[in-house]
Amino acid sequence: MIDKRANIKRVNLIQLGLSLTIIVLLNIIGSYLFTRFDLTSEKRYSLSNATKNLLKEVDDIIYFKIYLEGEFPAGFKRLSRETKEMLDEFRAYNNKIQYDFINPSKAGTAGEVNRFYEELVRKGLNPTDLQVKTYDGRSQKIIFPGALVTYRSRELPLHLLQSQIGMPPEAILNNSIQALEYNISSVIKKLIVGNKPKIAFIEGHGELEEIYVHDITNTLSEYYNTERVMIDGKVSSLTHRDTTHDGKVIVQNRYEAIIIAQPDSTFSEIDKFVIDQFIMRGGKVLWLIDPVYATMDSLELSSQTLGLARDLNLDDMLFKYGVRLNPNLLLDLNALPIRIVTGIIDNQPQINFLPWFYFPVILPTSNHPVVNNLNAITTSFISSIDTINNPEVRKTILLTTSPYSRAIKSPVLIDLKILEEEPDERLFRMANIPVAVLLEGRFKSVFENRITPEIKGDRLIDFKEVSLLNKMIVIADGDIIRNQLHVAQGYPLPLGFDQYTRQSFGNSDLILNAMNYLCDDSGLIISRSKEVKLRLLDKTRLKNHKLSWQLLNTLLPVILVLVFGIIKSRLRKRKFTQ
């Protein structure tokens, strides 16, 4: 009996020793080999390779102060929890990522709290006003769903809530969670980036003046060195030439990308050649072109105006690359309201807001990273785009009109009288008309076999007939990038903000995403296409069967434990009885 007990004791000690040895070995191996397992179906906690590579470049502490602490509705608690878990995932790959969650409402007295709120607004965080249920009814609560991110001497705001017009709150919060990895990675990249790529706004063809692209220029400047360039027939305006030691001339692009924003005059052949060869050498282009000329300024003096086709001399280029801009105007029942005087009472004009069908509001539906989960886009006198069959160029439709739209070929009579009548819905039967297209592939030069004598005179052109793998985005509306000017004081407003309806649209994010996609060699923006499925409870079923679900969740675990205990007890009794 004693020998048997000694053997059992020896076996237990051996098992304990083996277990401890295995644990120690696993810890030693784990300190050298790092891995994490994401068992969620949509891989919500798996970082992209681009994000992991970005984190390898972080060589100093990046500190996040997240202002999502306190008593919130369930949706915001989920956003707070998911933000913490995402930052933990970032910190697992680099322990220099540090964070704190702060309740701004606990800053002290009411006066101190208000001053703290004002400081957060000055630093770029936008407050959200919530209706919160309490025991006494409802109360107003101001929260700041964002963070301030510090790296060395720099500090930038990070917005965690992605506003989207017309979306239910659950979907907005879910889309905000989907965008967490990209938004956090994006602010890290802005903080640590050393040499910014160079981009340029093209001038000289009536493009938008600097004051009308002031806001987006400032936004892009956080990622890029932005300049304004006039080609003016100079072959070397977008390139620079280096000479090797053996006398060979190498032509390279000066800029990573260029923006052509709403030109209104004809491009010369040599200017087209300069842009074409910029593309052939891998330069990216964001085209924002109005095929039809129409403005609201003309309607201030008269109730009618004409929309006329523009001849920019770009049709052959864009056709060669894979798209055709149609000389038409699109009307959409989903449109931005404009101010209109509907009558006079007591010598006072009565102003109402009525939908102006020539200003379609585009709701992005594609899951492409450029437009995924973007807020609605406001447009002005926009036209349609057709894609051309070209097997070497892949076309991706980024933006389309609503299912209730129509197209009118130019010349178009634009009449304010349509505001006074109910729209005939039978006319608005065209659905999802493309207005923005991404082109990717190898582009052929429009000057293939037809270089003009003027261009041939420059022996240093280093003409290329086919591009490297390249991409460009074409949007059939120049006003998408145009910010409004304050009516009374004339200063530029944020891009996408309409001062009349007081609504903010996603135009700025669209342009920024477009440029990031065109210029991002790391693939960081691909993380914007991550999908987190929204699994909502059936509220009707939950309400009708509330008691059943409560009993099931409270009594079933207790019953299972009791049944397991009874079975275990009887098995032990039978064993020792035998």
C-alpha cells in the first residue's frame, strides 16, 4: 500500500515537473516568436501588413488621450471598448503605443469643464450632443468621440465617430468601428512621416483659384507637400532631368500626383503632352472635370440659364485612358436644398429650402477603400461618365447617382421654375449613373505615332508610349473639391460644409482618400475596406418574448450545473461502492 502511494506521488511529481518545464519553454519560445490568433469570422482584430510595417517605424512614444470615458449609451460604450481593444492590438506590435481614457466632464467645476471643452474644440475635436436616459427622464450630455494624439512635440486630433447622413445610429457606430484601424494608422503616419511626397495643383487653364481649394490644400498638407504649377508649354514643368556620369539623361517626375480641378479653357497640345508623359512615367492624376458649363451665378440675375458643353481638348486623352465624359447634366431626386424666396409677408421675404435637382447628393455604396463608409457627397451640375473597353485598364465605379435620376444632354435649359412644381417621378427612372471612376493598369500615350513638330524640337523629351502600372481617378464634377466662401466675410469654409443648410458632407474625406489611394505605396488605405458585421438583436422578438429569454438565461445555467452535479455524485458513489 505504501509502495503504491509512493508511486502515485512520484508520478504526480513527474507530471508537475513536465508541466512546469513545458510552460517555461513556451514562455521562452514566445519571447522570440511573436504571434496572435484572431478567431473572429471577419478578422476584426487582425492588423493589415501595411499597419504592422508602419508600427515598425515608430521609434518613440505615441500617446493617445481618448475622451470616451463616462456614462454613455451602449453604442458609445462599444465604440470605447473597441477603441481600447484596437489600441491594445497596436501596442502588441509596438509597446511605444500608449493611451489613457479620460472623462472630460470630470475636469472640475462647471466653469473648468466648459473651459476644457473649449480647449478640446480649439485643438480640433468635435463635440456630440446626446440624449441620455436617466431615472428622472432624459438629460443632455456632451461627449467628445475622439482623441488627441501626441508624438514628441506634435499633437493631432483623431475623430473616432464617422458621421453619415441618412444612416441609423447603429450603422454609424459600426462603420466607425470598421474604420478604427485606418484612422489610428493614418494619424500615426501623419505624426511620424519624415519626407512628405510632393503633389501639385495644375494652373493655367482656368482651374479653381487657391481660395476655393484652401481647405483641402490644408488637409492634404498634413500628408503631402503641396504646390501650384503652371505648365505653360514647358516640357520640364512636371519633370526634372538628371545626367549620369556617362552623359545619359534621365527624366523623372517632380511630383507623386497632380490635381486638375475644374479647368474652364482649352488645353494646348503641348500641355496635354506634358501631362500625358507625366502619367507614362508613373505620375498619378485626380481629374475633376466639368463637361458642361453651368453656374448658379447666372440664375441670380435671371430665372433661366443655359448649360453648354465645354471644349477642353481633353476628350481624346481620357478616351485613350479608358473613360468618356458625357456632355450632359444629371438631375436627381436626392438633391441638396437651396434657398429660395417663396413669397412676401409684411414686406418680409419668406425663404424656404427646396431640393435643387441639379445638385445631386451622392450616397457612396461601393466598398472600395476610397469611398467605403463615407458620408454623403454634395455635387453641383454634375455629368455622367462612360467606361471604354480596354483590357489593360481595370475600371472601378466609385460614385453613382441614386435610383431616381435622369440625364439631359447639352445644351440644357436650367429653369428655377422646377422648384415650384412637384417632380414627375416617371422622368427620374435612370438608376446608379456613374459619376466617378478609378482607372488602374497600363495606359497608352495619346501621342503615340502623332508627336507634333513643336514637341519634336525638344530632344530631351524621352518619349514613352506605354505607362508603368499606374492609376488615376476621374470625377465629372469640379465643384466636388470647391469649398464655399462665407457670404458676409468672404473667408473659405471647410470643404463639404454647406453654410445655408448647415450640413457637413464627405467631400473632404473623398478627396483625401482619393489622393491617399493614388499615392499610398504601403497599402495602408486598404484597411478602410475591413468589414465588421453588425449583429443586432431582433427588437420586436425581444420585446414579445422578454420573459422567456430572461428565464432561459438565468435558470438554464443553474439547471445544467445541478444536473452535472447529480450525475457526478452518482458516478462517484457507484465507483467507490464497487
